[in-house]
Amino acid sequence: MSVPHISRRRILLGAGAAAIGATTGLGLATSANAARPSRSRTLMTGYVEVNNHSIGNVAKYELAGGGNVFDIGLIFAANINYDGQQAYLYNNPQVQAQLDAADLHIRPAQAKGIKILLSVLGNHQGAGFANFPDRAAAEAFADQLADVVTRYGLDGIDFDDEWSNYGANGTGQPNDFSFVYLVQALRERLPDKLITLYFIGPTSERLSYGGVNAGDLLDYAWNPYYGTWGVPDVPGLGKAELAPAAIDMQATSSSTAANLASRTVAQGYGVFNTYNLGDADASAYLSVVTQNLRGKATAYTG
């Protein structure tokens, strides 16, 4: 039996989710996506290496005349580890310190309307988002992700399938169902939170299974290659949810950043991806981006 593709927009209207679950047996969860920032403008992400910097830095920038520069801040990064039997979520001491001091690092940004997500990254141990051996294993990891989001008052989870080293420590190779099962389980547990994809690794090549698109349950996806333009191929996501442009604020030239911002607007994409926001005042660099992205300069509020 062929399975009709039901877009997330129809799911939001309450249509079709039950039909998908019935025809595929996958038990597709609906996505309310109430946590999404406003789409009235191009959104900006801000990955922060919290081993060295505070995620709170995303709240220190405003547009001239008011408004946030960053819409989504990403804590980079927790890890998916392996204990010899199963995958588990690991927060290194620096990540954990930011979570424990959420009132200092996280709440001020959220108070301004900035969404704070925990990015989860492979850790060379063989465990990844693409090689859960069965649905139960994917659901067990989703439980851990949902717990950390709930416990620390975060706004969602970002998946970054780098450095997993699939096959290490006797782990399996990537399979077709793993990530779909994981995103389904996480969406069921976090119906109103953001789930995003850093479009890289085996996970990025395994986004559909049994007639279900992971993109129907994801909120956004972005290009992971800084200083470049590349449209993530995520069935179920449209231009408004994609960031083809990506910059490293410590490595991408201002001219390249400006060109990528202009191209994002000209081609109608909804998100602009940035990485490596540090502690120093970066308003001059960001102004080059925001002038082209939103027609306003950036101010540093410290």
C-alpha cells in the first residue's frame, strides 16, 4: 500500500497523523511546534562552544531600534556515548555547569524570547543517532533527551551526527529506521519543543523510513559547512525551515558572511546558521550580516 506524504502543515491542522500511523504502524506523533520563534523575519541561530563561553552570550546582541539578533541559541555540545550495552546522554562538566547555573546562563536569554537548545554530538564511541538496533533503544535515548530538556527548562534538542565512529566498540553500522524512530519518540515526549538537525553524517542520509519523513517531525535543519551555501535535503521541511547559509564567526570573512546573508533573503530561506559566538564584542561583524538579513545594524549590550 502506498503511504501518502502528509506535510507538517497538515499535521499542525490536526489532519493526517492518525492515517500515517495506521498505514505504517510507526505510531507517528504530531508536532504542535508551539515553541517556534516568529517567522516574520529570517531567523538566526547561534552555536556557542560552552567549554569556553556562556550560552548567555546570544542575549547580548540587539538590532538597532530593538529586537534580538539571535533567535535560537545552541549549547555545543552534549554527547551520545556508549556504555558497552546502550547509548546514553553525557553532559561534560562545562555543559553541566551551564545547565546547573541556568539562572545565569540560560534564563536571561529565554526571558528575551530566545530559544535555547542542547546540541548533541557523537563522541567516537560507536553510538550515534543512526544505529539504534531497535525502536526500544531509540525510545530509551529519547527518554534521556526529554528528561534533560524538562529538568533544565530548555527549549529543545539539536542533533549533530559527527564523530560517532559507527562500528567502534562492537556497535552497529547505520540503519534506515534508527533516526526516524528516535525523532518520533522525542516528538511524542516533547510535543511543544524544538527539534533541529545539523545536516551532516549518516543521519542526514537516512531521513525517511516506512513512508514517514523525519522532516515532518523536525522544526529546522541547517547547512553544517561554514562559509558555504548548501540547501539541506530534508523531506518535509520547506524553505522557511531551512538554513542553506552557514558561517563560523571566527573564521568566515565578513564579505562571505554578507553575501550569504543577502543570498538567504533573495532566495527566500527562513534561517541563517552561525557558529562560534565568543565572549568578545562581535557587533561589527554581526552588523554586516544583519544589515543584509534584516536591514538593521547590530548593537552589543554586554
